[in-house]
Amino acid sequence: MASSQAVFPVRPAAASRSLLLSKRASRTRRLTAAIGHTILLAITASSALAVMFIFFYIARDAIPFFQDRGFREFFTSVEWYPAADPASFGALPIFVGSGLVTLGAILVAVPLGITAAVCLSDILPFGVRQLVKPVIEVLAAIPSVAYGFFALVVFAPLIQEHGGWILAITWWCIATPPLAVAAFIGGDLLADRLSGAKHASIGRWIASTILFIVAAGLLLLVGLRFTNVEVSSGTNALNVSIILGFMALPTVISVSEDALQAVGRELREGAYALGATRAETLTRVVIPAAASGLCAAVILGIMRAIGETMVVWMASGNASKIPQPWFNLLEPVRTLTATIAGDMGEADHVTGSARYHVLFAMALGLLTIAFICNTISERVIGRSVAKVR
Amino acid sequence: MVLLLPIIVGGLRAFVFRATVEHRRAVLELFDHGQSDAVAAEIAQATAARQPVFELIGQFERELESMSWSDRRTYAGPFDEFKDRLRKLLGPFPGDAEPALIRSQYGQTRWDRAQEELRHTLYRTEYDYSDTSRMGRPVAVPRVTDFEGTCLEPLFGMLERDLEPMLRPQWTFYWRFLFDKSIDAHFFGGIWPEMLGTLYLTIGAILFAVPMGIISAVYLVEYAREGWLVNVLRTCISTLAGVPSIVFGLFGLAFFINTMHVSHSKSVLAGSLTLAVLILPVVIRASEEAIRAVPQTYKEAALSLGSSRWRTITRVILPASLPGILTGVVISMGRAAGETAPIIFTAAVSMGRPLHVWQTLSEATPALPWNIYNLCQEHEAVDEIRHVQYGMVLTLVMLVLLLNATAIIMRARISRRLTG
């Protein structure tokens, strides 16, 4: 003690000068800190409030349309003749078109995406995942106009020539992976029910294979029925649905994979410890635990598909009528985004007309849908994280 | 992958193709590239090879004049059509007045297009409506049947046989495609104005978005206390990330152009600002993650050395998280370069010259994504410039993929450094 004091002599006066600030210095320092804090907050708030600005400015130009023409025509009429005199602004077919295309995209993206996510997180080895993740990321980065170009120049002629086969192949592509996984899991479950522990693995393989063959046969039969379909135009809802589905795929895969990963080792190991097979663990533990995350993946996929502009503008045919029957993907449709993009070129010169404001009304609709989807997915993800913890 | 294959194959054809003598002539006359004497010699050879064609045509014209009036009428129509086709294939005839459109001053510049044109020169398309239950099927009718028994008849065989010496195709690597300006609506030249426009828009967006994004991230991570305010801010940012891109375009039009009047009408500045709002959430999220990844011990060490909070952030935390932030910036550059919808109403025009830097404040520019759309939807001769469209798509996709690959590699480096 004494020696340390000798080595580091403490001089009380100097210490008090360096450690305690004078009142004035401390006040200025606190003031600058407060000002800096406020400036940072202001900048952050302004970037966060950009979304408020967007809402405000879109709504400001959308409201004159509703004041002028009311809600009823916009949402219920099927007559979309904005350039005619008198003009009519029935956006129902356009809403239906957006919905139809999104539905188609989801039908493509969700089975494939969730299967891929399950495979990546629980079935395939870790190395594959390391390889596939960057590829998926790159797929997500390809600009939408490149997808649109592909849809218009490469895919549309294909559909026009061989529409039935495209439909069949799409059906096989969509339905095979989920059915394969289902057969694999089903085979597992079946084998566990039927045989004892002795021949479990052989029985499992046999059961899986039989189930798979049955499923594949069914698939083939249904697919072959599609090949007779004739397509009159390549730019239709089917084309756009398939392309949009593939565009939404990376989102669906990565979000649902994250959800499955978030379930964690403990739950899986707990299930194994209780004697569950891998299939049982997957179907009884992992997927239920990740269900809300999977929901969020679907919602984000919907958002991606509904907000996409270039692909639908280039390849959906842009005919504003409701397909007959409503789920007929082989007819051309027109979507909200494509209408905004396509009509603004003409409406731009008449700023202030109903024709200009109706596009903002559509944008407001899109924005509202996006906001609702976003809120739901946030809630759902938040809840799933809380549940897993 | 299925998507990329046709784009790569088709796109490469814009760069590597069998160029005819007309291509070399156009490049020499319009861009002043190439050796003029070599090209002149080639043109002389090609002209010599074409001589018999024009002689036959002159002969037929004389024959036409000596015919009876009704015969002349039956031949005149098909003959004019045939001559127009031939002009498209080989360029204007000797003795023609110089055409006004640049595209009609030259023949076909590419051998693949030339063969397509040759097919149209030799055959005309008629539709077969015999099966009434289906749409009319196209049938190719040889034009030679129109001129049977006249002196024009041998010309068709000659064209089919001797097109090669007339056009002299050679394999060419046209790297200038990237750096030439386009002439006559992309019939000649390259995509430099679009490249430059995309570059300006991307850099502009980064300039606006990155400072804002990093500051917001610093605030959210280092300063903000968890509470309702931060929750609201976070919700806003995630909602911003979910706004459809076309809505950004309308917002840019309504806010930056019609309300703020940053420029009289569309301009690079307005487009960059709109794109900046679009990529802001990406930048904020990436920077937030990068800042969070800096070990807590760094911060504690800096604070314990007596540095202030701000100094800790600028001297310790930001340098340590810089690679992560840069990764986010590179990814958002790719996003900004590829987006079409936001720039439709705020920045993009279909035709334009390359801009100087100071013009970006007030003038609109062509840009790769918009011009891809424009060329394959609204161009007057969509089929004739497919190679340009493919070339543009390939350039854009490669640009974006390159940026993303850079980001992925950078991130791998960082994680390796952080783990050991």
C-alpha cells in the first residue's frame, strides 16, 4: 500500500480539476449533447417519416377524385374508359386483375418456397444451404424489368405455342416437391405405425417409395389433362403469375427458412429425445412452432407480387375486363400497378383532371394493402419470436 | 437460372456477331472508328459483287417500260415491294437520292438480321384461311412466282447464292456497344446514354440515401431508448420498405416535382431523390446490423479511455462497422440501378443524349431499365433491334449481379474476420 502510494502520488488538486467539470463546462457539454441528440433524432425522424409523406402526398392527390366522383363507381363498376367522353372509372376489373395475378403467383411461390425452406433447414446437409443461400439472394436481386423482358420476349411466345404443356409442366413443378416431401413424411409415419423397430428403415423407404409412386401417377394424370388447353395469347395472367411466383420465391424461401431456423435446436433435440422420428419432429414440432413465421412469409410474398410493376405491365396483356370465369388465368388482365404506370404518361399532361387523380386513388389502394400486409406480418413475426422464446 | 440462360445467350449476340460490311461502313461514318482505307476497299469489293443485281433490276425496269399497260400494272406492285425489301437488305441502290432516315442509308449490319431480311426478300407471307375453325396460318410464298418468265427471275437464285460476297460477314467483337451513343433509335451504335443515366441515378441516390441512412442507424442503435417513439420510427421504416415501387414513382412526381419543384419536369435529380427514398430502408437496416455487430467491448474500451459518446461513435464504432455498412450500400446500389417504376415519372425519357454532370440537375435522361421496357414495348421496329434489347438486359443484369456478388464476398470476408 505504502509503496504504491509512493509510485503513484495522488495530487488532490490536479485530480479534482480533471475529474470534475466546472459548472459552465458541464452545462455547455450537456447542451451540445442535447442539441446533437435532437439533430440526430430529426434526421432519423425525417427518414422514417418519409412514409408519412408518401401517404400524405398520395392521399392529397387521391382525395379530389373521390370528392368528384364518389366511391361507388370506382369500386363497383366494370367500365374503365378514362379517356372517353363522358369518362368512366370503374376499377373493379383492375382490382380483380391484381388479385388474380397475385393469387396465381402465390400458388406458384408458396408450395415451392416452403418446401425449399423445409428442405434447406431440416433435410439437406448444411453445406448445400451455404451454397444455396447466396444463389437465392442473387435471384432476388435481378431487376424486375429483366424478368419482364423474359416474360414478354421469351416466355410469352412459348406459352402461345405450347400453352398446355407449359401449364402441365408448371403444375408438375409446383406439385412435385410438396408431394415428395409429403410422401417422405407420410412414409415415415406409416412405417412407424406398421412395423416394429426392427425393419424400421427398410419399411420407411418402401412406404415412402410406394406413396411417392402413387402421388407421381396422380400428378402425371392431372398434368396430362392440362396439355390439351389452347392459349390464344401469350401475354396473359398465367405468364405473369408464373414469373411473379418465381420473383416472390426468394422472399418466401428466406423468410420461412428464417422462421424454421428460429425454432432452434432445443425443441428439435427435445423431440428426438422423446423418441420422435425426423418426420414427426418436422410435422408435430418444427412446422407448428414456425407456423406464424411461415404465414409471414406468405404475406411478404403477396406484397412482393402485388406491388410488382414492370412484369405485369409488359406481359399481362393489359385488358381491363374480368376474366370469365373469374379464375381463368389464360385471359389477359390489367393490374393496379400496370394501370398507374401505363396511364400516367397520358394523364400527366392534364394534371388535376379526374384521369390524373384516379391513378393516385389506385396508388392509395395499393399503399393501404401494403400497409395492412406489412402490419400483419410484423405482428405475426413478433408473435412467433415471442412464442418460440 | 432458366431465366438467365436466354438473357446471357441473347445478350452476348449484341457484342459478338457476324458483322457485315454495312456495319463497318456505319461505324466508320457515324462514329469515326476503324480504318478508312480497309473499309473503302471492302466497300468496293462488295459493290462489285452487287453489280449484277442492280444490272438485272435496271434491265427489268426497261422491260417493264416496253410491256403493255395491263402487264405493267400486274408487275409494278410486287416489283416495288421487292425493291423496298432489297433496299432494306443491301442499302440504297446506286443512283437513289440519299434517304432521310439514317437506318435507310445502310443495309443490314448483322448477318443474322440479313438472313432474316433475305427470307423476307425471297418470300412473302400469306395467310391460309382454309381451316375456318382456327386462326389463319402463315404460309411463305416465293416471290419468284410473281416474276416468272421475266428477266428478273434469275435474280432470286443469285441473291440466295451470292449474298455472302455482297455483305461480307465477319465475326466481330463489338465492345463499343457499351460506349457508343445510339443513332437513329438504337438501329446503330450502343447504349452509352443509358449506361450513363443509370450511373448518375444510382450515384445520386446513394449520395442522398447513405448519409441519412447511416445517421438514422446510429441514432436507432446508439442513442434511442426503447419506447413508443422508437417503435413508431421502426414501424415507419419497415412500412417504407414494403411500399410498392410504383407508388414511389407517383410520390416522386407529386412531391419532388409538383410540390418542391426541384426541377421543371423530369430530371436526374428528382429521380435520384425518389430512388434515395426507396433504398433508405435497405441502407438503414444494413447499417443498423453492421453497427450492432461491433463488439460491445470496443465501445466500453473507448468510453473507459475517456472519449465522449460522439467521439466513440465516429472514431471507433463507425470505422469498425464500415465494411458492413459498405456491403449494404453496394446492395442498395444494385437495387437503385435496377428499379424502373420509380423513375418512369421522375427521371426517364426514351431518347436522349449522354448528359454532362451539371445537366443532371435539370434534365431527364435515358436509363437502362426504362429503355429496356421502351425498346421492347414502344419501339417502332421491335423485332429488328432484338439484339440491342438483349444487350441492354444483359448489361443491366450483369451490373446488378456484379454489385451483389461484391457484397456477398465482402460479407464473407467480414464474417471470417469477426470469427477469427
